[in-house]
Amino acid sequence: MARLNVNPTRMEQTRLKRRLATAKRGHKLLKDKRDELMRQFLEIVRHNLQLRKKVEGALSKAHRSFTIASAVMSPEMLEEALMYPKQSVALELSTKNIMSVNVPVYQFKMKSDDPAEIFPYGFATTSGELDDAVLALSQTLQDMLELAQSEKTAQMLAQEIEKTRRRVNALEYVMIPQLVETIKYIRMKLEENERGNTSRLMKVKDMMLEEQRQKNIRQDQEAYEAHCLNFEPKQ
Amino acid sequence: MAKHTIKDTDYLYASARIKSMEKNLLSRDKLERMSEAKTLEDALKLLGESGWPEIASPTMAAVEEVLASRRSEAFALVRSLAPDKRLPDVFLIKYDYHNLKVLLKSEVTGENADALLIDAGRFSCRQLKTMLAEDSFSAMNKNMAQSIEEARDVLARTQDPQLLDLILDKAMFADMLEMADALGLRYLRNYVILMIDSVNLRLTVRLRRMGKGLEVLRYALIPGGDIAISRLLGDVTPDIIENVYHTSPLAAAAQAGAQALRGEASLSAVDLACDDVLLNYLKSARYIAFGAEPLIGYLAAVEAELTAVRTVITGRLAGLAPEMITERLRETYV
């Protein structure tokens, strides 16, 4: 594992140790966030699946009714019947915060509350099957919108999970080992310096002792010589 | 006036000619074979074998093109044969009103909806556009002109496209009745009356199913039928519908309507029953040796045939099972 290119100083080591502590704490938090996101994601996805099945069933029913209606009406008359809608819908968009992800919340409001206000055509030249098709579509609108909301939420959560997962992995497999390695390197470097210092001191001590010894020998020698001079017989 | 001078015998050649054409109409057997054919191409080939022009590609647009040309050919033929040239007009009125609906709605939405116009009515689309743009309705009859003004007014006040359709539908049937009267043809008049009754039955059932109030029903019901409108107003239960139509030729259709209201049958079953009653009425023309009836019957038969072909081809394109297609096929004229 590569280590960081830093000066092996005690100050650097302290700084790195602090960073390691932060990284470990961040890692734990992000891991918790990832797990919670995952839990929520799975919940939404399960709900999504049910909703999608429901919407697809309703849409295929509406489509079948449209097919039957278009079989007995000319395409121009079918389109004419639907060209000017009677009911209109206002869509409100707000957001909700799930684990710091801002997911959309759709709310819609019909212009008219009368559920029978969705048929914008007369009855003489239109097929009854068209009523069923329009009704099926209008009943699906709420579910379709909920599906859109839940699918977008799932998508955004998935992106967030992916991002968090990458961060957790980066912390776990790159950042933390790198810091540990670097701290270890600095520690070893410092210890080595310490050892070098000790041996140097020992050497100096040896040298100093030797010097002292030599000095003592020299002094002894000189003292001896002086003594011998004093006791030389007088001629 | 022309109607006093035209006799049954004036239709001798026309009737004979049309009767010889009748045998070219698609029978139910052929339509069933088309819906059971292995591929769509095979189904189209069967059409070709019955004297239909070749359909360039197996798409709905190509089929619609052929349907439109078949329709205009049949109308042109009847118009050329009929002593009174207004004879096919009863069947063309609906296109005028369709075009009017498109034009009036596009006036409000501001969208160009020319693609939805069907140039098959008594007035060409261009004529109608100019009349609406210039507000000059002198070429139209009173029903049409009045309905346009009323529809514009109602649309401006309520922005409700359904009311516009209801106004124009009423005017359309009034026009048809007037035309039948002008032609002095009892058979045609009775056909229009039966049509009004069937539309009233269908819209009563549909409005009831939608849960609409009495007001809308009163507004929507079309006057001029055999069944008095007042009998359908009020708390219409499935039993009442059956009772009201009990003596009418539409009794079977009313039964289907009652079932649809009870949720035992679909609305398309009601449509189907109504169309079958109308076609069975028209079929009586097949036993009239000469007169206007065979011509009228033929025109209605051609329209029914076009719908049947559209049903089969749409069904095939949508991948419906053959039995689903055949159960939606109407009675055929031949």
C-alpha cells in the first residue's frame, strides 16, 4: 500500500493521527448512511414493483378499450372526440428529504371534482368503449403519478447509495490503510532516528571515556616523570 | 319539387345496378376468414380476392386510405345513379358535423387540426372553413347555422367541449330528419328515427354509467325518435330502460343496455346490439325490387362494411385473438 509523501516528523504524525480518527468516524457514519439508504431503497423498490404492475395492468386495459373504440370509429372522429380536453390538472411539485436526498413529491389537483367531467365528447358518433378507455386512463392518473414519484425517488436513492458506497470503499480500502501505513512509517522512522541518536551518544560517550582515559594516562605519566626528577640523586 | 315527380320506377336501373353490386360486399363468412387468417398479409390478400384494391402496406394508414376511397366511390356511384342527387346526403351529414366540431374546437384551442377533417361531407372542408371564418351561414340550412351560433356561444361561456358536441349532434339528427322528409322517403325517415332511438338508448346508458345528472341527460337526449324523451328522464333503472324499449325494435339492445348498467355486460355489447338492429332494419331493402331503398341500404351496407374491415384490421394489428375480433363484428348486409 502506497503511503503518503510526507515528512516523517512528530508533528506530521500527530496531524495524520487526527485525520485517521476523522476518517474512521466518517467511515462508520457513511456505512450507517449506506445501510439505511439501502433499507429505504428496498422498501421503495418493493412498493414500486407493485405499483408498476397495477399501472401496467390498467394501461393495458385502457389500451385494449382504445383499440376496440378505434375499430368502430374512424381515426379522425376518435381524435376529434379527444382533441379538446374538458378536465385539466394542476401539478404541484415539492421535495422531501430522505437521508439528505431531496426526492420529489407530486401532488395534482383536478380542475373539477366531478369524476364524470372527464368525457369531453358527445355520444352520437363515439363508441361506448371510449368511455371505458378514458375512465381507465383517468383512474390510473393518480397511480401513474405516484409511480413516477416513486421511480424517481428510487433512482435518486440508487445514485446516492452508489456515491456513498464509493465513499465508504474509498475510506475503507484507500484512505484509512494509507493513513495507517504512513503513520507506521513515520513511527518507524522516528524510532530509527531515536535509535541512531542513542548509538551516536553511546559512541560519543565511548569516545569521551577514551579521551578521558588517555588524559588520565597522560597525567599519570607526567606525574610519574615529575616524581622521578625530584628523587634523582645529587651529584 | 323533385320529390313529387320521382317514382319507384325511376329507380329501376339504379336498383338493378346496385343489387348487382351488393354481391361484392363482404359477407360475415369472409370477414371471419379474414380475422382467422394466419397473417395480416393473408387477411389483406382475402380482401384483394373480394375485389378490393391492393393495400400497399399492412399499416392502418394505408388501410384507412383504401377505406376512404371505397366510401367516396360508393357515394359517387349512388349519386350518379339516383334520380334525386340528394339521396346520399343523409349519410354525409355526419361528416359535415364532424368537420364543424373539429373547426369549432380548433377555434378555441388555437391548434391547426386540419388533419382531422374528413373531406366527405356535403360541404367541402374549405367551404366550411370560409363560412366559419366569414360568419356567413347562408349556404347552410337553419339547423346547422343555429347550432354553430349556439355552440360558439356555449363554448365561450362554459369552455365545455362536451356541450358543443351535444348541440351539434342534436342539430345533425334534426338535419337528417329534415333531409329524409325532403326526400319523402318513409324507409329513410324510419331509419333516421331508429338511429335517434338507438343513440338515445346508448347515451342514456352511458350517462347513467358515468353518474351524470338529469340536467345533462335532458340536454343530451335527441328529440325526434319514436321513444319520447320524457320517458328516459327521471330515475332510469335498468328495468325502466327495458320497459321503455320493450315494444321498440331496439328491445334486445335495451336488454344489453340494462345488463351494462348492472355491470353484467360491456358497453361495446350495447353498441353492437344497436348497430345490429339498424342493419337488420336496412336489410329489409334487399327484398324491395326497385326504389330508393336498395340504394340507401347499399350505402349503409358500405359504411358497415368499412367499419367491419377496420375492426378486423385494427384487431389483427393489435394482436387480438380471432374470436375477440369476430365477437365484435356487426351483422352484415349480405
